[in-house]
Amino acid sequence: MTKVYAAILSGGTGTRFLGDIPKQYVKLAGRTILEHTISVFDDHDGIDEVIIVVAEDFRNYVEELLLRNAFTKVSKIVIGGATRQDSSAAAIGAINNDNDYVLLHDAVRPLVSSQTISDCISAVRLNDAVDVVTQCADTIVETHDGVVISKIPDRSRLRRGLTPQAFRVGLLRRAHATMKENHDTDFTDDCGIVVKYKLAPVVLVHGTSDNIKITYPEDIFIADKFFQMRSISIPQQDLSKLSGKVMIVIGGSRGIGESIRDCAAEHGVKTYSLSRSDGVDIADPQALDKAFADVFADSGRIDYIVCTAAVLQIGKLVDRSVTDLKAEIDVNYFGSLYAVKFGAPYLSKSKGSLVLFTSSSYTRGRALYASYSSIKAAIVNLVQATAEELAKDSVSVNAINPERTATPMRVENFGHEDPNSLMDASVVAKATLATLLSNVTGQVINVNKAELK
């Protein structure tokens, strides 16, 4: 049975980045760039093992980084060399079977999508050599002296080469051997070696434009904005792993919260609902703090906390009363804030997970929903900040972003809509439970009608 390896090339020293440390170790959206990159491959079902290629001076740092995370597929840390080809060769040398496959990926491309990885794996099993590309939106000019244009190639035939690049290991090993035999080092990537020596056709997989390579300081700001706006989907999880766990669902008396409780209970989870219907005002910090303490005293542990509680009122901001606005902020924002503040000490004991809820309105404010939209944006920032703060305690914090869902709150505000246009709350429940079991943190998890059916 062949294996699929991901080799993350992290041996660069970042001379173009002008930072105090190599760019792959700079923090972005709560984690180092390298951690983000490892996570995408570690979470992918099609990847069997992950190899990290590092500069010798940073091996200990990377080992400490791995200890702070729950990565399960990192099998080797190998020392790279002065060039990209040296680092690629180190990765190949760590794999024995020529019939296995390897995806070479730049450590400083943390925004690679799971779909791109899947497409690479499918393509390389059929073709032995694969490059990820995107269409070229800019006009490219060729110059011989750096002063005058000598040629303008036809843009329709040009593509931007990204990573991962995928190969059958034996082919890539032969490519590197041929390169050494010819004493040739004029290559910027591994596909270039295969193409130059005509060892195999290199098949193209079309990637995404947000899979940027963080090279210059300004790229950090661009990538950070992508992370802020980005939502991901969680692969299906074995929900039977939840059995025996203890979960608090804030707002668990109806709607999505009730569906989460029901689904969790079906998989052996002991659940507690905290809401006004249960006699707990989640906007009251003392009441919520006491409720958490009571659950812990009763169960001896708290593994998961999910906060779905929300109220929705529409209207122009200037027309709404301060009392009305404060009530909405107390539940929708402070309820989540208190859930993190008072829940984190318990979750740090169990190395647990916390999920808050946002909505699609977090990306752009909407008229008549000024307070609701701004609160949902604040929830995303709260998740990103506290995910970084709690990472050292192995506590994950994420936000669920469901599309329009059939709930009592929606009926109260929008009336009876076409049921085919709404998602069932059980879909959101399953995605939420899968998120609790995943290794991701600091992320916005997009849930739509196609998820986890």
C-alpha cells in the first residue's frame, strides 16, 4: 500500500523578509505561519505522514513548536540545505519507497486549501508529476537588461506556479540525481527539473489565488486579512469519540443549541444546558461563573463549551433604545466573552474545546443590523485572540458560521420562509461536534447545506 507524504519546506532564512526571525516563524492569526501550514496537511485525510525540512539552527525551535500542538502525522524533522533543491533532496531522502508519493509545499504558504491538496493527490496518482497553478491576471513583460521591454508573452498561455508540487518519489529521486550528474543548479522549483530533463509530463492542477507565498513584510498584512475573512469546512469526524465527555451548551434550550445537545447525547455525551429557560442569565457574569462551577462539581470535568445563545432585533441604530441595544450586546457579546473567561480554567484541565457562533454578517455590516453585525465581527476577533492566548493550555477556540438555518429565532424575525432555502439545525449540530473533535483553533468554520449529511 503506497503512502502519501507532505514535505513542508521550512529551511529558508527569509533574507527578503527583513525580519529578526525567518518568516515561517512569524505569528499570524494566532499561530506561527509554519503551524498554520502544518495544520492543513495534518488535518487532511489523504495525507499519511508529514515531514518538516528545517534549517539546522531552528530544529529545536520546531521541536518545541510541535510539543505545543496536537499534530498526529508529523513523523520526521530533517535538516535542509542552502538551496530549495537541497531541502527537497532532504525530504526525498527521508522516504524509502519509490512508489510512494510526496507533496512538496512551501512553509510560507499557510492558506493552501484542503481541496487543492485533494486535487494534487488525485492527479499525482495518475500522472507522477503535478504542479499547482493559477491563471495570470497581470501582463508579464520580459526584459534582457532590466530597463527596456524585450518581449510581452501571450498572457493566455501563462500560469503562476504555486505549491504544493506532487511527485511519485522515484521520479523525483531520479530528477535530482540527473540534476547532480549534470552539475546543474539553475532551478527555482522541482517541476523545473522534471521538465528540463523531460522525465515526465507535469500535469497542472488549478489552485486558488489566496494561496499566496509570504515573502515580503507587506504579505503578512495581506495574509492576515485573508485569515480574518476566511472560513473553512471541517471534515467528517467519528462522533463516537465524544462518548463519556461533558459538554455545556449555552443557549441549549432551543434552536441550534437544542440540536447540538440532542446530537451530543446520541453519542454518549453528558450535556448541560445553560439559558434563561434553565434559570441562568448568561449576561450575568456571577450567574454564569456559578453555573460552570456547579457543572464541574456535579460531573468532575468539563470537556466542551458551546455558546449558541443569541437575540436578534432589527432597526436603524438611531431609532433603537439604549436599553434594547444593551440587552442585545449583553447576550450576544458578553455572553460569549464570559463563556471564554469562566470556562477556560475548566477546559485547560481537560485540554478541551470551546465553540462560539458568528454569522455571515461578520464580514460586512448590514443596514438595520448594525449592532448584530458588529457583534458577530467582534466574536471572530474574540475567537482569534483567545485561541492564541489559550494555545499553551491546549484549549482550542473556534467560531461556527452557519448559513441561514431553520430556528425559532429566525421564524420570529423573518416569518415562515421556503424550507428548501434553509438549513436544518441538525447539520449545524454535526458540524459543531466535528469541530470540537478537530485540531483546528482560531478559525471560522463555514457550515452550509452540503456539510456532514
